[in-house]
Amino acid sequence: SDPGHGMDSLAQFGTTIFFGAQGDQEQMRLTYSSGPLTWAVALEDSENHVAGVGGEHTQLAVASRINYAGDAFSASLAGYYAPDAPGGMVTTLGDDYWQVAAGATLPLADIATFSANALFNSEDDFGATAYISFDLTEAAFIEASAGHIWADAPASDVTKYNAGIYWKPVDQLKIGLQADHIDDDALAEKQTSVSFVTWFSY
């Protein structure tokens, strides 16, 4: 259900805003591909557990995403629906939940990449994020991203910023200096962090 573009998908490290409905869930997926288009539909565990005969069972949710991957840009449209428990029983989500999200990524003049996404859901929340990176050399680049959720519930808005500079001298090593900032109405105070990060791969 995550559109696969924007802040969370491309930022190298740190705190981001994620538009997947509930993160990674167990699912059965059917995927169809034709040229630049890919369409996937999945049944998955929504983590809505319903008490019934024979113990608890899990409500299934439906997730789907259409991807377009062209030479000039890529884009996606994603949707998610999770039903409430029968009889109006309270679940982890409370009521039927749905969301629609879209995103796109566009290369700029062979030295930069811009990506953005947006979400709207049944809670009347609207969110959007944007990401941009610039190549400094063949082995180094800088990036910056930001996102905000305008929540319908009071004192629930979230704003996050993320920026970093990274150097990858060889395929097996990447080094970076990164910082992020969180302004979340649910937190007692704003949070800022700075990290030195290193990836080794063999």
C-alpha cells in the first residue's frame, strides 16, 4: 500500500514518514507485468483480531498498487482496505480503514533526482513528502527531504526533515553524515539527531 516514492523510499538513513498502511504484513500476492506497467493485488493480515468460535481469527485486508516505470520518470498509485470486525467490535483500527496514495520520481538533468508522494485516508488525514538529491561527483551526493501529515485528530500533526551527504568510493562501502528533525504534536518536545553512518557489503 506504500506508493514507493518520496521521502521514506529514497532517503538513505534516519527518521522519515512512511505511507504504508501497517508496515510489512504477511500476504498472498498476484502480480501482472506488461512493458512499463506492473499491477499487484494482495490479501494480507490486517492485524485485526476478532474473538469468535474456536478462538481468535484474523481479518484480511486488501492492498493493491499499479507501477509505471518509464525511461523519463516512474509513478505509482496504491490503495488499501481493512474491514472492521463483524458486529461493530473494536479492532486495532476501530472502523473500516482505507487509504489511497500516489507518488512519482523524476530525474533532473542527469545530476539530480526529485521524488514526491501523497496520501489520503478514511481518517481524513492528508500527508505529503518530497525528496531531492544532487550528484557532487561520480561517488558522492547530497540529499534533502521533508514530509508533513495534516491529521484530522487534534494534536496529531507530524513534520519531519531529513538531510545527508554520502560518499561511495567502491561498491562495497558507503559513508555518510546525516541529520533529521521531528516536530510531532504527540511528542513533548521537538527532536533532532545527527548520525555518522557506514555500510559494508560483501
